Amino acid sequence: MKVKFWGVRGSIPTPLPPEAVRSKITTVVQRIRPADLESPAAREFFLSRLPPWLFGTAGGNTSCIEVELQPGSVVLFDGGSGLREFSAQLVHRNPRPTRFHLFFSHFHYDHLQGIPFFAPLGDPRVSVDFYSPEEGLKEKIEGQMLTPYFPVTFAMVTQAKTAFHRLGAEPLPLDGGRIFWKRMNHPGGCFAYKVSDGTNSVIYATDSELTEKDFEKSPENREFFENADALILDSQYTLGEAVEKYNWGHSSFSLGVDFAAEWNIRNLYLFHHEPLYNDRKLHNNLQSARWYYSHLGKSGLNIFLAEEGRELEF
């Protein structure tokens, strides 16, 4: 199973502003000594010692995750602005996928805004299937492209073979794996998804404000969370912010660490980044999360920052 992050930001797209790029360059230049430029090896050593937040950016596109269970077919979770980035690189794939399965956690706009720019919709050679446990999926997807919100309708741009599926109570067999879903705590409702290929499992739980109920050792929780290989979890806030923004529908990175440790999850990816946070703040949060876990007296959990373009394989 392969996983790739195409959009990791929460709430609204957050482009890297010019002053942030200049600040990164200035910070690097200020650290350079003459000895760091004497040879290719010296330059590489200098670069290797720079803080990771100076290299590129965690990303500013909103939620979109790709999972590949088998070649030629793509599973996508959420259609935020990262979906446009996914679409743009399809021309470089050989062979190109011919089947797309798009699952929605919920229908807040930051999880939909890539749909009008989803290039496969205009290709009559492919099939695009949409999924949600919610009613009215077709109307919700089409509705955000109606006048005056967008200049062309869903029907006008769509030439692909499309189908809309309401998910029921049973897991969905798909591409040799299975898709599970579970309702999470978020204003208006939200669903987490788990993808299993029979050997490994990955959980995608964006826009989830963790509660005591999520920690309960119930059969439902055990089946969904326990022993997952990776958890991609909404970790938008610090603990102080989470307390101040109670019932806003997002979690803190420290509570996410507690949760992953409690359910014996092997890899935690901090996701749905606060749009006000720059790359330095995000990496500081990552270090704080790792420090916090080291003081829990447990072992076995790896903690990472979800970053656009990052690829995982299980």
C-alpha cells in the first residue's frame, strides 16, 4: 500500500508568502561561514545541519490524500485544493490511472474546493466514483459548483463515467483491500476512514476533536483504531489552543500523541495544520510532540509532520 500527501493544511489554503521565502533564505545566508563553501562535501555538510523547516514548506493546500492499493486505480480521501495538485501530475504517470475512488470525510469547503479542478472529470476514458456515508452526496458535490459560486457546473465539466455511492454499515471491498469508516466529533459531523490491504492499515482522521469516548476500549474502537500502521490525525492546535477552542472540532498534537500511544499505533502523522502556523512553528510542534511522547515512558510510536509530496509505503 502506498500513501501520498497532496494537501495537509486545515481550514483554508495557505500559500507561502514572498516574505517567508526571503526569511528562509536570509536565515540560511546568515549561517554560512567561508569554510562551508570550500568544497562540495563542505556545502553538503552545511546543508545537512540546517533545521528542516528551512527546506521547502509543509504545504499550503487543503486536505487530499492518495492511497494506491493496486496499479491503475487510485483511492483519494477528500477533495481539498490538494486535489488540483494531484490532477496536475497525472500527465507524468505511465500508465495513467483509469479508475478513481474519492471518499469524503465531510463537506466543509476546504474539503471540496479542488473538485472543480479535478482533471479526470473531463476525461471520457476514465471512471470516477464518489463515496460518503452521508445522504445527498450527488447534490452536495454538484451544489458547490452552481451559480454564483463557480462559472461552470459539474455537469458541464464532466465527461468521465461517474457514480455516487452512499456507504452503508459494512466495510467496502475495494482494489483487493477494504475501506472502513467511523463517525468522529466535529461540528456538522465528520467520518474517519481506515484502509486495510489485509496486512497493513492506515487511518485518515481529519477534522476530529478527540473525546474520552475515542479512548474507550469498546469493540468498535478496538476494531477501528488498535494496532494501525499509520494514523493521519487532525492535530491543528496546541493543548492551550484546544482548550480555548473547545468544540471547534479539532485536536491538539499532545492529545493526538496520547491517542496514538493508547491504541498502539506505530506511526502518527500530524495533519490539518493551522493556517496561521508557519513552517518553523509546525516543526516546533513536531519536536514538542516527540518530546512529550519520550516522557510518557512508552515506546514504539514514530511521530512525523504531514507534508505535501511526502510518500509512505506499507
